Amino acid sequence: MIDDKAYSLSNIELFSDLSSAELAELASDFQWQSYDLGSEIIKQGQEEHSFYILIKGKADVMVQKEGPRLWRVNSLDPGDTFGEFSLLNGKAACNTIICQENCQVLALDAESFARMLLRWPKLYQTFIGRLSQDLNEANLILSEAKYKEILRSALQLTQYKDKFYGLWGGARTTGEVERKLEELAQPKGHLLLTGERGTGRQMMAWYVHQRQSGNEAPFVVVDGRRFDQQWRDLIVEPAGQEMSSGFHNSNLFDIAEGGTLFIREINLISPHTQLKLARAMNFQKNKCFVIGSLNAEPDDLERIIIPELRKCFAHTYEITPLRQRKRDIPILAQGFLEKLAQKNHRNVPTLNQEAIQLLLSHHYQQGNVSELIQVIERAFYIAEQDVIGLEQIFFGPTSEQNGHTINLLAWPKLKSLLKNGTFIGWLRRVIAILFITLVLLLLFTPEIAVSTKIFALVWGLWWPALALISPFLGRLWCTVCPFSTIMDFVQKRVHKNRGIPESIIKYDYLLVSFLFLIIFWIEVITDMRFHPSYTAILLISIQVSAIFIAVLYPRHTWCRHFCPLGGFIGTASVGSMLEVRADASVCLNKCTTFECYVGTGNVPGCPMSQHLPFLDNNLDCKLCFNCVRNCPNGSVQVNLRLVGREVWHLVRVNQGFVVFIGVMLGILVPLNYFAPQQKIWTSTSWKVWFSLYYWGAGLTGGMFAWMIAKPFKTKAASLRVKLVFAFTPLVLAGHIMYQVAFIPGIRSLLFGVGYETQSGLLSFYIPATVLAHGIATTFGLVLTGITIALVLLHTKEKRTARLKS
């Protein structure tokens, strides 16, 4: 039966944007109801009823005007809906629905209707648009008082007064606004508000309205973008007053009578309608107070508004953009947090100094105060502690799809596998057990590890494989990493949950670079590849460090801010062909619970503290697929894409990792130069000179990359940063060349080429290491060259587009 309901709903235009899964979810709340010919489905004045969809039959919409007589005002056919408007405005039913045939309907009770609007907000906007259209038609039938009441209720649904925080900023800004509000409390003419989008023009209009008329008077909001289509016919001019007296109830100024008519983006009204509006304002200037708003400089008003309309506004007030009054930002942010805490019955979080500096560094050109509100609200709901830091502040544009991708979740079997999570969970456990077994073998029975070639495979295949696989499949190793699995096991049982020090968050790239340098240096100096016990000690040391960090700090702090192996794999995966991304439009319009970040009851949130709509690079994505399992809106995608494309689209990457790239590039010189010298020099001499050159080259490479890129962690990646990341293929090629020599048996492997001559068969042989070095070098140089060229080309295209705009 639910399938029948879902099929019926799929044929309704209102639900055309919903997926099959969403239709099935919605269908479970609807109930079938049948009515005979002549039955009343809804009766005028009825207090409680449902939202209905007519599936079979026909019905008439009837209105009782005066006396017992009913007037037919509309007919309903299969697919039409009714009952929604009374549910929206909280009033009794304003008409009667009578069946003209045997009818079958799908009914949704009031509670489920409200839940539907919260679940799919776009439906709310559709209902409001329909309501406006239907009410324009109804003005020929309904009485003036009744029509005015209903239309006023519909228009007031566009208010957002509950979202107004009522905060203006510091004492100086607040004092200026209060003085203006006092001045406008007894106005001598209408008001024109100017300012950029999101500066608070509607909030200012609301508080002006409160000072003048109080909360009970109508505050009617209309939009200039649709004014010509929706509201032009509701303006009564002096010349048409006598002719239209029979339709006096359609006057927009009567609807707002005694209150305020707020017209957003008034400059978007056509000049002809502006003239009509100006005449109506002059004719009915005492009916209501008119406030217009627009995004323009005060000096430009005469140019974008016709003179007749401009003269109607005696007062003009410009709201300053947030970026020009940044001293207000900390006060506004903390004020928003206090009101959110009060509303949600939580302790009031505080912003640490680093978060405040990040808020101050942003320019808010996307939405001014509205943008700040979105950032603070998001930080409030995802923060797990009473202190909000850098990791809870997400700014700027959301990630965008760049070029064609293939969503692997479109394959039902793979989607089911990742959604379930059982396979990945067992794979992690198996690899963790194998890892523990390996460490025990290396510690207590190293001869078995050596004789079975397990030890040789660890150094000879696993480490080179990471350098080869990561540029193509991203941080896939991190998906099953035993260090992470064991660390996570301990963290769930012992956890201090302290806040991560801001110095760690700010300088994590230096920690990763230093740990990478020291571990690589210890590996070479101690000949660890040939000493099982040394390898065991290294692995245990890394695991203990990871557990220690996990016990102290939340989530996978070790993986994001400390792990040198994670830093290497993450840097290599920036341009990989596998990515996890979200449909940002779905996230921002439908998601209010942030499951991808905070998690659900059974599945934790992102271990790397990533908010998926803002994830646009692979550096800090472990491919754990928790977001795939947690997202209730189907927003998450696991995509295949062109290798290397991400580099020229970098925006919010941790720019400090240019230092790490410089370090990895720098140490290639001593690694490859001193390797053949080890057999010639004495052990002590070789270690001393190698250490000096190794640390000197590593530190020099890091500092040189820093000076070239000048990374700024809280701003979008610059061209210099992208160019440094473009050298990643060359860096990886160098490390592959170094690691290839340690693959078991490769030094004994030769590739021969033979050809026949008059004197006989001639042949020559190429060592596998030489061939591997040649291939790695070629691919590294070619990919780096292509990536640099595309970075420069993409930057040029963006600059050209900005100049044209």
C-alpha cells in the first residue's frame, strides 16, 4: 500500500524534485481516505483538518459569503492539493470542499505536514508562492476584511523575526542605530535603507516598525524581484480609485494598513511599476509606513530609482558593511552564541583567540552579518566543548564540482557496502591483528619474520606501495591503518577529551615535517630495514604516541596533526583520482543537524573534524566513509575524477604543507647521493656527513618552500601555493626512485632486448632499477609540467572572468 502511495505522490508536480527514497519516506505518513458524491472533505470554519491530495474524482471549492448560500470559486481535479494554507496560517478553513464525484484522497495530518516542511524546506516556498497566486485570484470573491486578513497572514509568513538576534555590534554602533530608531519613531516620511546583502536591512526595518507601530500591527514583506508579477495589480492609483472601488480589498496598502510595508530590493521593480507605486504612495501616504531596501550606494539612488519614487522617501539610512566595522565582530559573535545557548539550554561557548583572529581576518563579502550568523550557528551546533576554535569555523564558498566525475555510490552494491560499514570494520580488525602479530614476531621471533620474507616485504613492498598507490587512490591506506584502529579502540574506553592546543592546529605542518624528517633519518642511520628489533621498536613507538594523543585529545588528532605517514600519504593524495565530496546545495538547504561532522548514535562523525560541504581537497580525508553512513540526505558522493585536477582548484587546503613538500623534495638529494657512498666510506664518516646534509637539505627545502609560497592558513590558496603543490608528482617520483631499490630481488632483475644482425644475435640488458627510475622520472616530470601549466591556465581564466564581470 505504501508503494501505491509513493507512486501516486510521484505523479504530483509538488513532489517532482524528491527522490524515490524520499517519496517512500513521505508516503509512510500519508493515509488513504475515500469520500462519496456530495460529501464534504473540509467545511468552512473547521478548526482541525489535514493536508489533502486529490487522487481520484472531482471536487468543488465553495465559499459562504453571506447567509447559507455557498458560492463555487474553483474546481479541483486529480493531482490538486488543498488544506495547506489553513495549516500554514493557523486559521480555520476559509472554504468548503465538496465532492462532485466519488473521491479518493491522500491525507496528511497537521503534525506530519509540519514535519514535512521541516524535512523539505523547498516545499514551504512552493506553498507560499501558490498561496500568493491563489489569493490574487480570490479577491474577486472574498469579502474585503476576510481577504485582507488571509493575504496579510500569507505575506507575514515571509517574516524572519524569530531569526533576528537584535544585535548591532559594539557600543558605538549600537548607539548610532538606537539614535536612528528614536529619530524614526515619529517619521515625517517613508524610509529607504541601503546596504549590502546581509547587513541587516530587514532587521532594521523590523525594529523601526516596532518603534512606530508595535508588534501587533502588520509587517508586510514583499520582494522587488517578483513585484511586477505578483503585486503590481494590488496597487491602486488615484486615477483608478473610482473604477476599482468594487475591488478595494485588493489594495496592497490596505493589507499593510496601520503597519509597515517593507519592499526588498525596490530598485528591481520595473520603471513603469515604480511610477505606479510612487503615485499610490503619494495618494495613500497615511495608510501605512513604507520602507524600501536596496544594495546600492546612497549617491547612486537617483540613477537606479526613478525620481518620482525617490522623492517619496524622506529618510535614507545606510547600513555599513561588516568588513568596515570589524571591531563589532567579536561582540556580535559572542552575542549570537549567548542567544543560541539560551535557546538550546546549553552552556554559553566562548571563542578562543585563534577563532576570533580568524573571524576578524575574513572580509564577509558573501553575506556580511548574515554570513557571520551562519558561521557562528554552524560552530555552535558542531562544537563538542564549551570553547570554539579554528576547527569549528568554516568560512567562504563551499566546495564545487570541477569537471566531470563518476559517483561510485550510483552502484547499489557498493553503496550498500559502504553504508553498512561491516566489511570495512572487519577489514580494519583483520589488519590490526596482522599488525600486532608482525610486531610480536619482530620482537620475540625475528628469525621467523626474516626467514618467511615477511620482514623484507614490509620494507620492500609496503612502503614503496604507499608512494605508488596514494597518488591514484588517495588515503586508502588510512582507511584500514592499524595504528588508527588500535588508537580508536583505546580512545573509546579512555578519553580525557581536552581541547586541542591552538599551537598544534596552527603549526601542525611543522610537527608533521619534523616527525617525518626524524623518522626517516633514524630509519637510514640505524639500517632499520635490516634489523627486525629496531623496526618493532619504531612501530611500537608510533603506536604508543598515537594512543597517547588519542587519550588526551578528541577524534583522530594524531592522524590530522601529527602522523608523518599520514602527512606523506595525504600530500600524495591531493591530486588522486578518488574523492569524497558532498552536494553543497543539499547540505546548506536541507541539513540542520550536521551528522557528517557530529555523527549519529552508532557511527562517529568525521574523525578529521571536516564539515563535508566545505571539503574540497584530499589532504585531510581518511576515506573512512563515516559521512556516507551518517548523511540522512544522500548528499555524500564517492567520485572518480581526473588525476591531478584538484591541484589547480585548491581553496582551503592546509597551505603550511608546502613546507612538508619542500622538506620531502630537499631530502631527496642526500638520500640518492649518499646511498652509493655507504659501501665506500667508513660507517661513522658516512653517518656524520649524511646527517649534516640530510638535515641541512630538509630544513633548507622547507624554508625555501615557505619563502616562495608564503602560506596563509586561513585564506584561499594563492597561485604560489598551488604551484608548490604542483611539484608533488616530482617529489613522489623521487621517493619512488629511492624506495624501488629496496624491493626484494629487484637488483637481480634485468630486462633484455635482442636484435638480429649479419654477425648474429645481439642483445643488451637494462637493470630493473634503472628502468623503474626512468619511468618514475618521466611520469614525475610530465605530470608536474602538466599540472603547473593547468594551474597557470586556470588562474588566467579566473582573472579574465573577474575583469569581465
